[in-house]
Amino acid sequence: MPKVEVSLPDRIETEIARLVEQGEFVNRDQAVEELLTMGVSAYDVEEESETTVEEDLFTQTVEDQQDPAMHDEPQDDGYTF
């Protein structure tokens, strides 16, 4: 397993120590490993799904647009003379 050295702010170090003391993790190494894994997992996004979402949004917007000249029946806009 690769070794990594990181500098953490005091508040993060204190929070990790508190979690270990409360029994959430067996030791500091396990806490750091699991917390980093959860953080990385949160950013694990498939590129394919992003493209699909963007295409769907564009397609939906275009499909929602209507050409007024294409209407067969006159629409009453509420104005009369």
C-alpha cells in the first residue's frame, strides 16, 4: 500500500481523534483511510451519465419550444377589438 503524508488543520486532526476515541474507528490509520475513501467516492461520477443528462436537458428544452406558425387552430389570446 502506498504511503502518503498530508498536513491537516488542527480542527480536522481533533475531529479524527474524537471519532477514534468514541470507537467509530479502531485507530487513526483506519479513520483516515475510511474517511478519505468516502470523500473520494463522493466525487466518483461517471462521465457518460453527465453527458446524457446534459443532452437530455438540451433535447427537452428544444422539444418544449413550439413554432406559432405550426398551430392549425387559432388561439384566443384574450384580446378583442
